[in-house]
Amino acid sequence: MTTIALVHYGSDAFVPLLQEWLRVFRLSGCKLPVVVFADEYVSIPLDFKEYTGRKQMFSYIRLDDVLYPGIIRPGKAFDSKGCIILQGIQKVLGRLLIVDTDAFFVKDPTHLIEALPNKVKIMMGEDPNIRTIQGLQIAEQVRERNAGVLYFGEGDEYSRRQIAAAYAYTFRSLREYNNNPMLEQCTWTMLARTANEPMLPRELNWSYLWGRTNERAHILHEHGPQKWRKIPNASCNKEGVLDPLYANAYK
């Protein structure tokens, strides 16, 4: 059985987003267990109990968002996200589908998730925007994939440590030419490409730019600041932005 993992970090301003994700998830009817990968500071709703390693429907794990200082840049929120994921995949070794809290389960995707291959390192979905990774010593351009949903097949402690080491090396290698907020996404893209892994089905990371009411959408990714207009209890300005510090904290 695959575990769904949510990355929750940075500020209590994101708690309403997590609560909305949980509300929509319950409506979907999905029964896969959910664990929150949280930093050491952000609040967690009472629906989630501390992770024990046993089967729990809703649980959380506290993780250090700066454990890997070599892959953390000041003011780049996604760097912390990458650091949290690297620790989380070493705590939960089974099949993992890691999603941002703005990737909503609008239909039960269990059959699509459980059909994913077991023996893969990492799979990602297509990004709706066209961005290429810079500074690569290869002939062809590499288009960024989307890191809002990441799938990891079965792993053991050694294989997950290998992924963490490869991430850190690749992050540092790409930084000179891709020193932007999306470096975390560039890094995961190169790891998936190097492993020659296929793309996730679009249904599991469906951009709202492809149509919110499309029947194919099972996990609808509301990337970008516009989502805050739809989140109950979020304090937004007239443009729908939560706070200038956090406006782009989710893709």
C-alpha cells in the first residue's frame, strides 16, 4: 500500500491550506494513509497524530528543515521543502506519493497510484510551464518536471540515503546556472531523468491550467498564489495573495 505524504512547513499561515486539503481528501473517498512531513515549528491540526511506524490513517513526523545546510539558500522556501523530503523518505521506506498541500484529491486516485511501478527511484509529472535547466554538459535541453507530486517506489535505508546524496550533489552542481527559487524542482528533475524514470500520469498532478473540471483530473494542483482566494480562513489581500513572504511558497 502506498502512503500519501504532505509537505507542511514555513508558517502557521499554511494551516488553513492543510485543513482544506484534508477536507477535500476526505470527500474523495481515498483510504490510503496520510502522513505529514512537517518542520519543527509549524502547527499541525489535531486530526494528525504522531507517527509511530504502525498503520495510522492520519499522522505526522517532525523533521529538521535545515539538516542539510549545503542545500539551503537564504530566502528560498523550496530548499527547505527538499530538505524535509530527503529526511522523510528515510523515515517512511515504503511506497510514497509526496504531494504539496495545494495538490487536492478531487477524485479517489487509489487505482492510479497503486498501479505505479514498485521498483522505481522517483517519478514526477509534467510541468504546465516550459522552463529548461541551464548549464548542463549535454547536447539536448532538459525541460523541468513538476515537483508538486513526487512518487518513490519501495526503498530501504541504503537506497534512500543514496537518493539524498545524489540530491545534494546535483543541487550543488546546478546551482551556479539555476540559482533561482525552482532549483529544488530542477534537482528532482535531473534525478528522475538520470534514473530514466517515466512521467507520472497527468491525472496524478493535473494543473488547474489544463482545466479544473476535466474528468481526467484526480489530483488537481492549484499551484500559484491565486489558490488563496479559495482557502477558508486564509487572510488574503485583494489580489488573493496570502502574504508577500509566502505568496510563492507552493508551485
